[in-house]
Amino acid sequence: MVDDDDDDDDVRSLLVSVADCYVVMRCASQRLQMHRSSYTGVAHCVRRILQEDGFRAFYASYPTTVLMNVPFMAGTIAEAVIGASLMV
């Protein structure tokens, strides 16, 4: 018999891993897009951020990102719910 709690933990772990990758890639992307960036690529950028600024640098703008995305996602969800109710 499979324990449902183990499956839930596996899904949560996967989602956290994906979210962490997204945050790191977003940070690297922003730094790579800066004018006259000294980075040669994504891997170089991530390594230099870790060496020079530490792991916390990846999450420095996280609160701002969340505050910007929550209203947008709320509007998107509201639009989807209203659209679905009109289709019925």
C-alpha cells in the first residue's frame, strides 16, 4: 500500500526545487541583461554571484517579485473564474 503522505512530500519537494531554480535563473537573467555585463554566460554568472555575494543574493528581490505578481495573478484567476462561469 502506498502512503499518500509520502507522495505529497515528493510533490512538495519537487515544487520547491522548481521554484528555487526559477529564482536563481531569474536573478542570473537580470544580471546578464545589465549594460556591459562582465558575465560570459549563465553558469559563470551564478558562480560569481555565489562567490561574491553569497546564496542570499538570489533572494534579495524575492519580496518585491511576490508583491508584484500577487495582484497580477489574482486578476488572472478572477478573469478565468468569471470566464468559466459565463461559459456554463
